[in-house]
Amino acid sequence: MILLVLLLIGAVSIPLAVTVKRKRAARHMAERQRVARLIRHADEEHWLVQKGEVRGVYGDYSAPPSIRGMGLWMIRRSGA
């Protein structure tokens, strides 16, 4: 009887452990891909900043008119 209980526990816990391990590996891979995307994006923006491009600071969004010319070295004043 004890042997039967141990076999049932093993039959349930082994597939469960395998499933948990696969899900953990999938989450780990997704996180690595997310971090790689962030690094690529940061490198691209840094390169733009080095070139003097405003997009390196504000990305796809233009600088708000209220802060243009307020000491940010790359921001052009309106009308310039």
C-alpha cells in the first residue's frame, strides 16, 4: 500500500516538476529577449545623442515647446 502511494506521488510530481522547469526556462528566455531589446534601443539612442540628434534624447517624440532653449544643449529654440 505504501509503495502504491509513493508511485502515485511520483507519477504526479515528476510531470509537474518538468512543467514547472519548462515554464521557468520560457520566462527566463523571454526576460533575456526583453533585456536585449532594451540594450539595443539604449545603444541606438546613445549613438543618436553622440551625433547630436534630438531623437536620442526624446526618442520618437519631439521636445515639448515649453522646455526648448532651457539649457538642454541639443534643443533648438522654436523658429531657429
